[in-house]
Amino acid sequence: MTTSEWGRVDNDGTVYVKTTDGERQVGQVPDTSPEEALAFFTKRFDALVVEVDLLHRRVNSGVLSPDEAASRVKSVRAEVVEANAVGDLAGLAAKLDELGPVIASQRDLRRAEKARKADEAREGKEALAAEAEKIASGRDWRNGANRLRELLDQWKQLPRLDRATDDELWKRFSSARSAYTKARKAHFAQQDERREGARVIKERLVKEAEAIADSTEWGPTAGRYRDLMRQWKAAGPAPKAVDDQLWGRFRGAQDRFFGARDAANAALDAEFAANAEVKEAILVEAEALLPITDLAAAKATFRGIAERWDEAGKVPRARIKELEGRMRVVEQEIRKLEDDQWRRTDPEKSARADDMVSKLESAIAEAEEKLAKAQASGDQKRIAELEKNLEGQRSFLEMARRASADFS
């Protein structure tokens, strides 16, 4: 019989392994030496050691999920316990048992990580739902739709939550998208309706603008074009392609009319240039009257000048303000002197001024008599009062005499 630390071989080639529960037969290798038979089953044990070591490393490295690791440990442990091999099977099984706490710790870590990711996903989806609701409550039709598409892409990248929470948040998000889309469609439908209405109005305005483009009634037609432009602006935009085309026609009609008016005015200006030269010569005569020293003579001369001024006719528009302004200066100076003369010779005002002088003189004479009596009686208080009143009345009398003199 041949023995070793972990097993033995009977003379008939039967091999046994030593365990904590006693010996267990693992096999028989006939027709070979006991040493070779024992070595055969020892090699089987060595293969188990390699397998356990590899599993040990894989579990500790975390490449296996906790469930995969636990299943693999259970399977390998069953192999070790029932192995037909010679070696420290109990020690090998104990080494596998060391992985239990490791797997439990990894399971806890994964559970915590899963919970953390679930919290992050919930917070992320809550934020996406809140932003979608904010967009739905606004009226940013241009950027809102693009932003909601971006939010949907972000939603798809987040992991699912528990069914109840995920369904609730998705309902908020989806409802916000639906509400926004509905409002956006309604907005653009109203906008299309308004633009169609604007198209009808602008087509009418274009037809009228083209109908009066060849008019030679410059004043009324120019005013009508201003009215048409106000109506054009008030109508709002039509569909862009149509709007541009209608504006081109409208502007073309305007340009044709105003171009013709400008050409006609230019011809009139050339015709009126000679009139302007005549009026410049007349202005020299009118301005020579200033400063006026003899109003009557100036008025007589200016009447003749004004008649010749009217007979000279129209001048170019660009010179109307200048020439009329210079003539107005002379006319206003004559009128100013006339007004001053009238104020000085107004009979009614002169009579009122003379009457005021007379009344003040009487009042002063009466006050002087009262003062003489007060002085005779020695009433100082009365004397002071009368002297003060006399001083004011004499001052008013002086002013009234000057006013009366202005009318004499």
C-alpha cells in the first residue's frame, strides 16, 4: 500500500482521498504502480486548483456579475466536493467559500450603484418633463419644437425606472409635447389665415396702385398713394413668395407715378426759373424800404411791389420758402408799424387815459385838503397815513400822464 498526506493506494490499485469525514474512494488504476495511480488523481486535483484560482481572480476583479459569480462558485464547489481527485479538497472548498463575502459586497455595491443611477435617471426625467412643460406654456414656436426633439433624444438615453414612476413622468413629458404641438399648429393655422387675408388685401391695393400709376393729378394721387401705403403696412405679411411679388408690383406702380411727377415738376421748375429772377429783382426794391422812416410812403410803394410780385408767377419749389420768406419780412415790418401807430392813436384808449389823469388829479386835491386839516390839528398818525396815500396816488398820476402823452 502506498500513502501520502491526502490519500492512499491499495495493493489492488484502488485510490482513496482523505477528507474531514474520513476516506473516500476516488477511483482505481489497475495494471500500474501505486505511485503512478496516486499521481494520476493528484493531477486531477491540480487542475481543480487552477480552476479555483482562475475563478478567484475573476470574482475579485469584478468581471462577473454577483449572480454569475455566485452561480459559478456554487458549481465549482460541487465539483470540488465530489471530485475524484487527491489533494486538500477541504482547503480548496474553503478558498471558494472566501468568495461569498466578496460577492455579497459586490452585490451591495451594484445595488447601491443601481439605486444611484435610478435616482439620477428619475431626476433627469423630472427635469426633462419640467422643461417640456415650460416650453408648452410658452409661445416660442421657432425654437420650442427643436428643443423638444432634443429633450426626447435625451429621454431615450436615460434608463427606465420602475414602471409606475416611469409611466407618470412619461405622461407629463408626452402631454407637454402634445399640448405644445397642438398650440403650435393652431398658431400657424391662424398665421396662415391672417396671411391669406393679407394677400387678398394687398392684391386689391396693387390693382389700385397700378390703376392710378399714370395719373397726372399729382397732389390727390400722391395723397392716395400715402393712404395705400398705410393700408399696406396695416395688412401685415402675406405668404412670403406672394408678398415679395406683390410688393414688387406695388413699388413699381409707385415709382412710375412719382417718377412721372418728378419729371413734370422738373419741367415746371425750369419754366419757373425765369420767374424767380424777376422776383429776386422785386425783392431788392422791397428790402430797400427797410428800415421804414415814412410809413405812408412805404405802404404806397409796397402795394405796387406786391402787385408786380403776384404778376411774376410761380417759382421753382426749391426756392419758394427762401423768396417768400424774404418778402414776408418786409410785409411784417410794415404791419408792425401800422399796429404801433394804431395803438398810439386809438381814440378810445386816449379818452380812457385822459379820464384816469383827471380822476387821479381830483383824488390828490381832495387828499391834500385832508392832509392840511390833519396838520392843523396835529394828528400825527393821520398825517402819516395821508402822506403815504398821497405818495402812491402821485406815482399813479405820473404813470397815467405818460400813457396819455403816448396818445397825443
